Amino acid sequence: MDQHVSIHSQVSAIIRRRILPLWLAALWPLALLVLLIICMNFVTHARALTEPSMTPMEMWRSKTAASKALSIIFFVLAIYLPRDLATSGVSMIVAADQSGEALTFGSFVLRFLHVVACVVTLSAVLSHLIVFGSFFIVPGIFLAVWSAFVMPAIGTAPECAWNSARRSFRLALSRFPTLLGCELLFGLALMLGLVPLILSMVLLENMPVWWLGRVTGWSLFAILTSFVIMVRSTVLTVLYRSALRRHPHADVVTQAS
């Protein structure tokens, strides 16, 4: 119980001190995704005015096998990559705050650019494994929890990102019940973020400006979801650093890294 109180106190204190940079670090990947989605909506709307309308099923059937595969890959990445980019960025700020380091915008950008290739690669691989495992339910849940520390590990030690990611799997097993509860709780919170998106689209569907509901809904989605991801990322980073202190033997970082 004391440990949970300590984690809660640390998370609350960090968010109070760094709420703006933490939120911005969580927001920008989602903002880019929402901008892309809105642009695609405008393109789709323009095509609908000049071409015969098709149902989603008809559009899917008209695609080639390669196009269907790319659509699936894009869909999975659209779900996981913004979250993972946000988590790694938030983790950098949390780790710097806990270490008493003054992390400026410039130093943050340099650190983030150093790990972005690692984040994108691992996000692409792990997200597809989790989605595939989710067809069997239990493997998907296990993979999601087992990989929960990957992005916090990268953000905490960007100078040795690959080794940190490898170490994170072992540490996740040591905190598996706690991580399972966190992932279920934040998963539910993320699902609730869809409510304002759906309500905005439904309530503003018949407005004279056709795009008003979609822009409003996706904007609210980005704002609310980024806040949930900010809290989730902060919690995971604090848990990861706590697990790292308790299990120093899990450190696999070498001088060569």
C-alpha cells in the first residue's frame, strides 16, 4: 500500500510541476494524426462530389491485396505509433524531472531525434504482434503488458535505447500484475475518449458546414486522449524507474552501447 501511495505521490507531483511540457509532448503526435485524418476527410468528400459513392464494403472489395495489406498496416500504426511517440517523449521529461535535470526544448528535440528510429521500428513490430495476438485474446493482453515498459525505457535512457528496450521486457515481468491493472484502466479511459468524437459527429452532422462536426470531434479526441496518454506515460515511467532501482541486476546496458 505504501508503495502505491508513493507512486501516486510521485506521479501527481511530476504532473503538477511539468503539466504543460508533458501534455505538449503527448499531444503533438495525436495532433499530426488528427490533421492527417481531417485532410483525408476533405479528399474523400471532394471525390464523393465527382465520383459515384461507394459503401465502405464496396471500397474494401475494390482494393488489391497489396492495397488491403497497406491499409491494415496503416490502421495499426495509426493506433499505436502516436501513443508510443508520445510515451517516449513524456518519459524523457519525467526522467529528467526525477533526476533534477533542466531539460530545455532544444535538448528534448535532440534526444527525441536520437531515438525516433528505434521508437518507430519497435512500435511497428510490437503493435502488429499485439493486434495479431489479440485475435486469441490472452496472447494479445500478455504482449501488451509485457511491452508496456519499452517506450518508458527508451525515453529514460535514450543514449542506449535498444539495450534499454531489451531490458524493459524483463522488468515488466517483475511488475506484471500492476502493469495489467494500469493497462486495463487506461485502455478503458482511452475508449471513453471516443465518446466526444462520436457525439460531435452525430450532433453536428446536419450543420450547413459539413466538416464542422468532424473537425470538432477529432480535435476534442486529440485533446482528451493526449491527457490520458500523458498520465499513462508518467505512471509507466515512474513504475519503470522504480522497478529498475529494485532490480539493478536487470541492467543489460554495456559500454559498447
